[in-house]
Amino acid sequence: MKKLNSNQARTLLRYGIIVICLLILSALIVYKMFSTTIIHHNAWNKRAEKTLNDTTIISPIRGSILACDGSILACNLELYDISMDLRHPKIMRKKQLNWASIDSLADSLDRYFPRRPNLTHPDSVKKYSWHTALKKAFEKDPKVRTRVFRLVNKGTLEDFYQIKSFPFIRDFGKNNTPLYTEVRNIRMYPYGNMAKRSIGRINIDTLSNKRNGFDINEVHGYSGLEKDLDSLLYGKPGLARKLPLMSGVTDWVYKPAQRGYDIRTTIDIDIQDILEEELLKICQEANAEWGTAIIMEVATGEIRAISNLEKGPKGNYIEALNRAMLPYEPGSVMKPLSLMIAFEDGLVNSVNDMVNCAPFQRTSDPHAPMTKNMKQVIEMSSNTGIARVIFRGYKDDPSKFYDRLASIGFFERMHSGIAGEQIPQIRKLLPTDSKGNNITMTARHLDLARQAYGYNTAIPPLYMLSIYNALANDGKYVRPHLVHSLIDENGKDSIIPINYIRPQICSPENARKVRECIREVVWGKHGTARKVQDDRVEIAGKTGTAYPVETGIGYNKSKRRYAFAGFFPYDNPRYSCMALVLAPAGTSANRTSGQVVKNVALKLYSRGMLNNTSNYSSETKSDRPTFYASTSKDGSVVKNNLNIKGAKQFKTKEQIANGKMPDVKGYDITSAINILEKSGLKVVIKGNGYVAHQSIPAGGKIKKGQTVTLTLKI
């Protein structure tokens, strides 16, 4: 046998070493397999079981809150934070940045996604320009540049694709660009602060689910309907487990998440807008600290609008604490309830029955005559008159007055769907207090008299309004509510039926008698709400005033709460309404809360929302000339719509060419927008009707992109 040469020997040696290594590796693999499957199989089986049994929570989609017509008041929206990775491989590979392209990107971002909109000062514009931000970011060492350079917060997919088309970013092509998005599910409220306290808001809670053994983040409501109906809106979480497949392990959904119910409320957006506007106007005129108002449909108890305004630290009014559900001393708005009880108990039988209104229980009646019938007692708001009537039935045992109120369900929870609901606070006039001390009959009589005319009590406005609603509804005590129906994820609509606190709290005849007395407050010769009169809508209601009680002061006589509760139209009541305003002393409920109700009623009438055929133009039919402002040269449309013989048109000089603000007051909104958009102005609209006020005065300097707010009035 020939000897192997040295090269062949080295080659065989190498192959031998490789074979030996492969054999050792194979032996190790076999040993590891044996160890895993035989020796340590219990431990590995437990680990696999744990992995496959890991449960993932699938958060449900929160239901939407809708207005009565289906308009969205609150909903979930998927938005995107759009960012750029400044350490993206394609950027890092660039030896030299194209600064001209980056400047073009900054120009595009400044135009469409400015960091601080509406800046005018040159220094501020430069400081918050995208040129400054991009230059600062790209001049850093490539290794320390940020990977999350935020361009847009809460943008849309359209924004994302628009930015992808901008210079510099489009240079990277369609795929694998440095631009990326992060999904954010947010709760949107399209109408902003409208009925904010009633609709409510949400927050994120970290809750421990002990039953399933894991912690989860859940979104729940903390105020308003979002809180009260959270169990329905939230839905039911789903569950997923790991499932082994040939290509790996994936999530297997074995319990799908159940979407929360959509809740259709009773809120009417148009009525809500009217109520908020009128309450705001009166609060501003009276320099009020706060105001609250509610509108309810008489037949159904559906709350059509609710507004709560409070003066903020800057003197502006904001949607604040829901005072419609908090108890306050009602004052004289309590008297119709006391009179209703008197009629039902037979203490008086006719509106013409007389009562002596001489001084009684430390109070007096300054109004003549000294003897009044029931109409006059309510019309002139006689404290002594209503107290003497109630004494006819309850002087021997004053505690029974509380029992009488309880018998009509006055102290039961409304379950209206509004968070923060409290029940009326009226003390039961027992002969002993909670400590067993005796209370004299004299003291109990004094408290009974005051309770009869609305003092020494605390009643939430919604509860007080519910009584007026029952009187307008022939004694049917319908439950006020804010939820009309529930809509499940399949679109099935479950309407919640009308519910009654009591089918009747008084006979229809006695309800008619009380209504007749209440009408005199507005329409009587000596009524305390004569300024609420208007021939177009016959309103009936009762005024009430009370001093607020403050800590360390007691009754603060520099302020008063002004209340008006009533219903309209009188002959066929459609809506009940109550307004309550806290303002400096010196005005009256007639001029404050009463005007809120009056103005709301007139606007509803003008829109044909009171079972009438009136419209915006119904009151203009006369022989007097009609003047209007419009950009249209054809006046026939105006003449035909208003059913008039002639009309004279006035046009204002638009002044757009020289960069000045045109005068659009008196214009219809379409014409006003056409004029303003010609100069590049952005228009924000508040209210309804024709332009009554413009935020930029006529003749003022304007520039392209500036925003002007138009306030409309009917």
C-alpha cells in the first residue's frame, strides 16, 4: 500500500475532526431529546401547559351615547399618533442629509399641521416652526437621535397618507418608510361641552380580576350617563388563549368580547342648544354665579335638555356641577305642591275658596286684599295664605305633612339616569328629636308653616319640576328619565317603556284647579311673573326666591336663588321647564329664570315644535315693509317664503379687496359664509337664524386663514 502524501493526510485529518464533531453534536442532541422527553418531561409539560393556558383579555368596544334622533353624543374613535423614526436604517445609511428636502418637509408641515396655530408674532412663528424643530432633531449625532419624533397627535389615516406624500419622506418610497403610526382609541364628544355633566366622561381604572387571576386596565365612566349606565356601555371582555400551529403559536379567541350597548338618550340636540344659549344669556345679564335648567316632555317624562353653567375663574361660564340633582331651598315654587295636597285632602274645594292672609307664624302678607281666594294666594305668592290652608289639615299632627308627601312618592329615587341624584330633604316634624329631646308644638307649627311655602326644606330642581310636570299631565306622576332605549351590537333596539312613580298623585280635576291658579302668576294683574307673558305661547308657572345658606354666615342676603317652574302651552302642555339661578340680590325670578323659560318657549314655537304650524317667518306677515340682507339679487324667494307683497334689499360694502372685515350682520348664514370664505376666512357658527354678531368687527383687518365666529339669532 502506498503511503499517503502529506496533503491527503491533512485532508483526512480535517474530515475526521469534522465527523467527530458532528457525532458529538448528534450525541448531545439525542441526549437533550432524551432529557427533555423522558427525564424532565414533567417540568416541560407544565411549562407548555402554562404557555398554552395563558389567557389574554380582549377589551370590549364601549357603546355610544346617542341623542333622541340618533345623533352621536359620545362614541369611540380610532385615531393615530403619527411619528418619524430618525434612526431608521434608510436615514442612517445616508452619508449626507438633503437639507433642501427637509426644509420642504418643514414647509408642508407648517402649512397643514402647524405646531402652534394662529401665531402672528415673527419670533413666535420662528420658535414654533417645523424648520426649527427638524433642524434641531437632525443635527444631533445619528446614534442619539430619537426614534419617536412626533408629527401629529390624534390624526387620521388620511393625515398619515398625506404626510407620506410630503418631500423627504416620499423619497424613501412606498414601503419601509421612516413614518409610522400608533393607534389610540379615544372617547369623542362631538358636541363638546353640550350637556357635559349629563352625558358624563370616562377614565381608565386598573382593576384586579381575582376570579381569573390577572390585572387588567378597564375604561369606565366617572360622571353622568357614562357612570350611571357604565355596566351597559362597557360591554363584556373577551378571552383568548395560545394555540399551537404548524407555523408557531397564535392567539385563539374562545370567548369573543361583547360590545357595549349603544344608549339612545332623550336629549334633543336642538332643544339642548336653545336651553344652553338662553341660560347663558340670562346668567351673563344677571352676573349670576351659576344657573341650571331642565326641560321635560310632559306626557313621557323624557328629559329633552339639561344645562348647568357656572362662572369660571376668568369670568366666563362653563358647564359645571350638575345642580339639577342637588337639593336647594325652593322657596315659593313649593306652594303649588302644597295647594295640590290641600285640594286632594278637601282642605279647600274651589279656586274661589277664601283664606285669611293676616300675619301668621311670624310672617306677614304685604299684598292686599287681606282675604284672598286660592288664585290670589298663588298669584301674589302669599306665604300666610298657603300656610293657613295647610294648617287646616295638619296643625294637630305636623308630622303627617311629611307622610302625605311620602305617599305620593316624593322621597323615592327617580333613577333618572343622571349621576349624583339626591332625594328631597324635608324634616319630619315629630314631637321628639333624634336624641329624645321634646320639641314644642309651637316650634313644630313654625316649621310646618315654613315647609308649606318652601322654606326649611331642600329639594333638587328635578324633583320640583316633576311635580309641575304631573300637574300639567292631569296628575299622572311620570318618572323623569334620560334613557329612551338600548341598542345591542346586532342593532336591536329595546325601548324602555314609560314608568310612573305613581299613576295619579291627584285627580285630573284637582290638577286643573292648581293649573288655573298657577296661570295667574303669569297672566294675573298682580302676578309675580308678568314679564313672562307672550301672546304667542301661553306659559303658566310659579316664581320662587330664597337666600343661600353659607358656612359661617347663615343666610347670605347679598345673593338670592331665583327659580321659575312651569309648563307650556297652557291649554295643551307639551313641555315642563324649570330654571334656577344664583345671582346678586336686586333682581327677580321674573327677570331671570322666568325669562329663560319664556325665551326657550318662544324659540320652540318659532320652529313649530309646540304642536303648532309656526315657522321662522310666521310672525312677519303684515302690511309693514320687510327688509332683508342677502347676496342674492333675486328677491322672489324671500317674498314667496314670507308671503309678502314687497321687500327691499340692502347690501353692505363687502370690503374684501382691501383686506378689511365685511359687515355680515343681518345676513342669512349661507350668504354670510359665501362672503367670508371669499377672503379665506374660517367660519365658526353659534346659534340659529340670522347673523346677529361677528367676532371681528366690520372694517377690522383680516388675513387669510383667520377664524371668525358668527352668532346667530332668530
